[in-house]
Amino acid sequence: MANSTALAPRCPAPFLPEARYPSSVGFVPGRFCAPTGNVSCCLPCPQTDWVYPDNFMSVSRIANWINVVGMACCLFLLVTFAVLPVERTHRHYLSVCLVLSVGLMQLGFIIPLGARPAQCANDVTPNDMYSSVTCALSGATLLMGGWCAVMWVFMRALSLHLQICWQMVTGRKYFVAAQLIGWGLPTIFVASSLAITGVSFRFGDTCHINHSHALATFWAPLLTCAAASIVVQFTTFGYCIKVYLQSLMEERSSTTNHSGLPSYNGSVRTATAAQASRRVRRVIRLQWRGIAIVLLIIVDSVFFSVVFVYLDSTLRTSVRLEPKGAAWLMCLLAHPHDRHACLSLAHKIVLSEATVISILILLSMNGIWCLILLTRRSMLEAWADYGRQKLWLWRHGRAGEEFVSIDARRRYSTSGRASASASASGPGSAAGGAGASGATDLGAKQKEYEMLHSPSSPPKPKPRKPLLRTAAPAPVPPASPPTITSPPPPPPPPPVPASSSLTGPEARYTQPTQSFSAPRPPSSSPPPPMRPPRPGRREWDPEATYAPSSMLPPLAPGSGSPPPPA
């Protein structure tokens, strides 16, 4: 045993010989090793302890806890979409799927908080998805959530572009295509990335995609989709600005090139820069939610991709090829037990701590951004109404009663049967009589509540309240039941004398040939005073008769000759 230890290759501290550790456990390409003569020496795992300060892991865990807050925001939005009516939430499947994607991405950072996984399989080898189940779950959910978020951002931008620029209504066909593309395409790319590239512990407690073939299987398609989303979104926004500015110019030309009619200075509208800026601001107000969500998620994805692609190649190339890496290695050899002495040199060859922490925090904030941008005032008002309704039902003991008459009938019938059974089991006939009367009262209450009445006793109509406030009427004594009597017959018309002129032929009005007046309705005002007759002119007397002598009434006996005409 002593001979084998003496013959084993040795490396200067703090490095460890790679030959001591098997190549079948963990992610072997993730080792940080460099040849020293005939011996391959490796930096102890985890590598972040040698290039970042001690608070790096604490800050990364704080970023993971921010994901818990973001997950709570996503759950609040999903519950709001599921419980509240659509006219208050304005939910859409594009928004729901985007929130699901962001929640899935944040789940990749939350899983390690409860599992507390070991980052290293041995002293020089980090764990991967084959040696750690937690690594496999966190890495798969992180990649799937990121891919789905970018994909649904693209579907949202494309839907807005088709509706605004091409006047196309995105119906059921677009819905089916969006579901297939939004979930199917990320599944294909994530499955191929896990099979070809895999995930492992790179920094922090969350597993990220490995360096080998990651650009072809994951980063290149993801960045292509993100770039397409940016192009579509800005094309839509530019089209809106073009349309509004074009309409502004048309209004200006229509007001200047008028016809030959007289113009008025007060009615002519002049196109100014202030009007154009107001129109552009109106477009931004209408689309700021969609634009903000697209830009935020796309910027996070691009930043995340660039950081990881740069991180994959920085450490190895810097140590092997640049003099800065060699200076850092010589510092580690000079201070094998004090890794803090070489951190200033390590910052020159690796990605800065501030950049890594910022990308982790930006990814953690996606759920909070979704809550801020997708929440409306109507949602909060709807939740307040929902809470007041539930509180009122809880106070009045009516929780769960949606059909009031049915629930009341069920409640009265149940209590009636209970009282009847209690009366039947009680001693004596008095108790039984009381129980029967109680059941009768409950039955009456039930009918009275449901407004059920027998045809023999119709309900009495309620007296109407007077419109004007009057004094209280005197109490009326109870009257006997009213009897139904028929109304009295109408009186007969008065007899018409035989000698009356009404028995003659009916007189009809003949329209004169030349008339300068029109018939007027009778008026209730007193007639105007009569003018005195003019001398030498015959006036019209409406009380006199101008009928011929044959139409005069007969003379009474002994009255003499008829009077001369007036």
C-alpha cells in the first residue's frame, strides 16, 4: 500500500491528480485540468470557489429565493385567470401559456432550494444529470421553460402582427397551430439538447447546459427565434407609426386642398409636431404591455445566451493561452492554502461576479414582470367583489347556496323530517301533536318561501304605496266579504219630439269653391266681442236663421201670419 502511494502521480497544491478519480462518475469534461509534465493536474471542485469570493453562493441562493416570489406571482395570475370572469381579467391563451412557461423556467431554480444537491461527484468532477436526479430535474425544467417562454413571445408578437398589419383574425386554426408550435418545438429542441449535450453544475445549485455542441442544439435555435420575435414586433410597431403619420398627412392635405367654397380660419386644422407626437404616444399606450413583455423576455434570453456562450470558452482559453491565466496559476502555487489572495487575478480571466449575479436576478424577475404587466385594475376590483361576496355568504350561513329556492326547500324539508321523527320517538301524545304541528308549520314556511299557493286560496295583492306623502288614513272597520254585482244599465236616451227638425234629412257641410280659411278646432277661450254693425251694411247674425220659408216650423193656431223675414 505504501509503495502504491509512493508511485502515484503527485501535483503541487492545491491541484489534484486526475488519475486518482474514475472517469465513469459525474461530468468528466467539466473538470478543470491542465498537464504538468507527464501528470494531469485538476483544480478542486467546485471551481467557482477558486475564482469567485465566498459570498457568491449566498447571492446565487438569494436569486433562487427571488424565483419563489416570481412563482407566487405566476400562480396568482393563473388562479385569477381560472376563477374570475373573462370580462374582468381579459385572459387569452397567449397570456396563459406565457405565464405557464415563465413558471416552468422558475421551477428550475426552486427545485435546488429544497433538495440542497451536492455539486460534485468527487473532488474534481461536477455532477451531471446522470449522477444527480436533482440536476436532471432542475436543468430540464430550466431549459424547457426558457425555450417555451421565447416561443410564446414569438407567437404573441406574430398574432399581433397578423391582426394589425394584415387584418387577419386569429381563430381556431391559429390556436391549434400555436399550441403545436409553442409546446412541440421546444420539446424537440430540449430533448435533443439533453440527449446530445446534457446539463451539469456549472455555477450555483442549478444545473445548466454543457458546452459541448450546445451552440448547435440549443443556443443557435433559441437566438434565431428571439431575433424573429424582435423583428416581427418592431415591424408591427413601425407599421402602426406609419399608418398614423400617413393619416395625419392626409388630414393636412384635405384641409389645405379644399374646394372653392369660402373658408374659415377657425375650422382649418394645422398639422403640427405636437399632434404627431400625440398620435405616436397613443400607439405606444395601446401596445406597451405586449411590447414590454416581448422586449423583457427577449433581452433576458439573449443576455443569458451570450453570457453562457462566453463563459464556456473563457476559463479554458484564458488559462491555457493567455499570460493572465498563467499568472493566476502561479499565484495559486505560491498561495496553496489562501485562495482569496488570487481573486484579483481570477477576475481578469473569468466573467465578473456582477455579470453572473445580474443574469440570475434578471431570470428570477420574469414572474414579477408578468404580474406587473398582465395585471389590470379590473382584476383587483373583481377579487375585492369576490371576497366581499364570500364574506357575506359566510356571515349569513349561506355558503354554497347558489339556487336559493331549491336550497331553501331542501333545508326546510330536512328540518321538517327531523322534527317529525323526534316527535314520533318522544313519549306521550302531546309531543306527537306538537311535532305534527311543527311539521305543518315548516311545510307552510316552505310553501310560503317558494311562493306556492293552492288555487282555492289565491294570494292577496299587496297595496301599492302612494306616490305622495299623505296623512295616515283613519282605521277602517272590517267589512263583510264583498259581493259581486253587475253594474247598473245605462239610462235610456231622452225622447225626441216628432215635430223636431232633427227628423228631417241629415245636413252635410259643402266645401265652398273659394275659401280663405281652414277649419279650426274648438277653443276653450271666450269668443271675441261683437263689432257694432256698420250703417248701410248687412251684418251676419249667427243666431238668426236664413232658411227658406218652407223649412220654417208650422204656426200655432191663432197666431196670425208669419213674421216677415229680417
